[in-house]
Amino acid sequence: MHTVLGYPRCGRITAWEHDLVQGKRIRWYNPNLEGFEWWEVPASDNEALAVLEGSPYTALCTQTYLEWRALGTSIAAALIRAGEAAREADRRGWARGAAG
């Protein structure tokens, strides 16, 4: 029996489940959509930063992403944190486009 994210799974693991377990897919808050979605993890920092472009919170997201990457986190973790920062800023009613 296989497990997927700690849950028992009978039968074969799908390619989607494999990618999820391997950290190739994330569920994150996309500031451009202002909602959560499943996303394939970008292959590079440039690709990840491009995903954050065009958001009302681009400056905040970029700053957050770069800070987390500087701490040694993965691209996936930094992207999740950037999305969380945008969501929190939106919930608090912070000025869009401002980093603080």
C-alpha cells in the first residue's frame, strides 16, 4: 500500500499525486487571481518572479519571495510565502502595490 501525503492509498499513484509528493506542485494563493490554485512549481527564480508580476501586490510579493529564498528555502516554499503575504495584505486592507 502506498501513501500520499500521509494518507493510505491502494493501487497505483497517479502522475499528479507523484508530482505533489515530490514537491513539483503546490497549492498557493495566487495574488493575480486573488484566490488559491494548484500550480506547477517554477523551475527557476526568474520564472517564479514572473508569476508574481502584474499583481496588485507585486512589490510585496517580490520582496517576500526574495527574503525567503535568501534564507535557503525552496522555490515552492518562497512562492507560497509570497502568496501568503499578498493574502494577508489584502485581508488587512493595506494599500495595494505598497510593501508595508
